[in-house]
Amino acid sequence: MTDELKHSPLDGEHRALGAKLVPFGGWEMPLAYPTGTLAEHLACRNGAVAFDVSHLGTVRVTNEAAFTDLQVALTNDLAKIGPGRAQYTHLCADDGSVLDDIIVWWVDDEWFDVMPNASNTSRVLGAVGGDDVTAGRAIIAVQGPDARRRLSALVPDAAAVPRFHVTRFRWDGRVCLAAGTGYTGEDGVELSVPADAAAAVWRAVLGTGIEPAGLGARDTLRLEAGLPLHGHELGPGITPLQAGLQWVVGWKKPMFRGKAALEAERERGVSRRLRGIATEGRRPPREGCAVLIDGAPAGELTSGNFSPVLGHGIALAFVPPSVEQGAAVAIDVRGTPLPGTVVATPFVSR
């Protein structure tokens, strides 16, 4: 099984640091380092950490039709931004459900780097065209309130990239890219560097005092931030509207895949809505647990865990649209009801 998995250009660095490696989206990636997920989570909230997110795809679209092709394939409206900017968007099926959620880096007039989730690169490549350049680069996401200050001594141009912008910077004479997006709820910068320079960049980043962090912390951080994860809050049968992400839909665009279905759903109203739930005590609610209202099943958790910052359980769940903030619920954890309350997200704000 391990031989069939893809490996990041930083695989040797993770092994040297004693990381626990696990399969994820067809790749073998670090779950955590010896300090553990809890320590890595808090290091991101209080300082700065570096994630290897090279398992994300990069589909490079560079032709005269790139803008038009992406407008037709993806939900959000690129006309709202321009070169040097980044945009969160969705690739939808004809029924409006989300096949993948994506970040588009609009680098130059006819240069777009489309960043799908690990297991969806081929699907996105088929939808938007272009070239799969994933294997030729590594992506290091530096996140946390101290991320930019520490990076500024190393790569000042990258450290200065504004939020949801894209810029070029140089490393050892090589052209690299930096974007200010992130997935933790903290400020941060993503560095896209040539694969053969990745180890040197990684070591230099850690040399500033930035700590390594794995997939475990990335998941607990994004959950505290109330952000969706494909395969959990987004996927087959789940539309942007149900996930509370209607702002990702460019309604004024003349056409994109799934538009008719989404317009019909907007007209009739959603049948369910993604909500945040805070539970009592330290016992973590888990994905798949039923949400009970007045003792009757009313939904199911899509994600759940213990919040290191809040000190209690948090979860995301699809429930009837009539369920509002402040509603009392219970989570069925192996037959034992865990009391909870529907709350606004993000659970933890920067």
C-alpha cells in the first residue's frame, strides 16, 4: 500500500523529524510530529507553524482561453478579482453538489494555478484543462500570528503578500510563488517552491523558529475556524447553499456547471443547513454521530473534535434550516446523549 502512495518532496524531512506518516488522499503525509497535535495546534494559535500541503494539486492553466474556461467550470466569479489575486471557488456537478472546493491563484494575465484537494486533481484537470504540475513543486503553508514576522527575515516579498493575493519571490535565483490564503483561521502565507528546492526552504523556515505541524493540527484548527472540509461538509449531495457558502456562487455569470440546479434550490429554499454545535465537557463529538432535538434524530455530525482553545467539544452538522443559533441539542455518542448548543461559527476568531 505504501509503495502506491505519492510522496511529498519533503518526505525525507518529515522522517528525519520523527513525524508519524499516514495515508491521505493518495499521499503519505505527516499526521503529527513528536510534540503531538495538541502542541502543534497551540503553537499555530500562539506563534507560527509550517504545514507541508504539497498533497494539494496544482493545475496550471496558461492560455488565451484560461479565464473563459475557468468561468464556465467554476462557481465563483473571477471578474470580481484580477491578476495577483486568489479566490476560493467550487467545482460543482450538474445537480449543484460540490465535486471539489478550490483556491485559484491568478498569477498573471493568462496564468492561473488551480489548487484542488489531493484526491481530486485528475477530476479538476478534466474540468478546466491545463497541465498537472503538482510533482514539480512543494507547497509550505506558514500559519499563525507570528508567521509573517518570522518569514520577513527569510523571504520578505513573500511575507508581505496581502490576504488573498499572490506574488512572486525568489529563492536562490529561482522564481517562486506566495499566496495569503490559509485554512486555520490564522494569518499566514503559502509558499510554492520548486520541488528540488523544497528541503532547503523547509529547513530555512524551521530555522526561524517556526515549528512543524501535521494534518492532525490542520484539521482541529480548521474546525475551530468553522471551515468546511471536502468529504465532510462538502461532497456528493451537498451544495454550496446547504453549506452556507452561497457567496461562492457567481449568480450574475451567464453560465457555469450546476448553475440551474443552484438557482432552483435558491428559489425553493434549502432542505438542510450546516451549523456549528458546542458540546459540554471534554468528551469529543465525532463525525457520524446523530444530532438529537427533543430526543429525535434531526441531523448528523460531519466533523467533530475537542477544541484545544475552548476546552470543550465542537462540531459541524447538517440540520433542518429551522434550527437556529441557541437551540439546545444532544449528540448521540455511542448511545449516550452529549448536551450541546447550536452556535455561530467560527468557534474561535482571530
